[in-house]
Amino acid sequence: MKSISLIVAALAVGAFADVHTQGVCIDTPGDGVEVYNRAATEKACTAYKGRNTGSKQWDTCPDCTLLNEKDLLYYCESKGSHIGGDELNYYCKQKGAGDSVAW
């Protein structure tokens, strides 16, 4: 589990744009620790794929796909950069995670 936390922390550095190509759900149990939440990531990605709330790029995610990196890290990907940071965070929290990271 420690390696997953390090992966998430490393990826978080690039999470400053309004829209992103990838994201995951995380929990923050304290002391600056971030723990990857696979179950919430899977549910949030599915929910985001069904999103249709307007005409902005982040309002839909027709290409949201759940991918996995060597069976270690499952993440939501949108090659068209449809993942909005606030929107992913909303779905992650709705699906049981404490927060999200998008890059």
C-alpha cells in the first residue's frame, strides 16, 4: 500500500489545470498521508462517464475509461481531457472517498 501512496503523491504534482486526462480517488487519514481508494475510483469513473450536465468540456466524459497500471493502480482516464478536478472530487466523495487527485 505504501507504493500506491507514493505513486499518487508523485502524480499529484501535475494536478493544477482545470481539466485533466487521468484521476483517482484517495482517502486522507491524517498527517499528510494519502491512501488510494480503488473501490471509489471505479465507481466515480463509471458515474463520471454517465455525466451530462451542460456544454462545458468537464460536463460530459464520453471517453472516461477505467484503466489499470500493472494491476496495482486503477485510474479513470479521458484522452479528450474531460475530467474536471472539482467534478471528479464530487464523484469520489459521493462514492465513499475523502478526496481525489487528477493529473
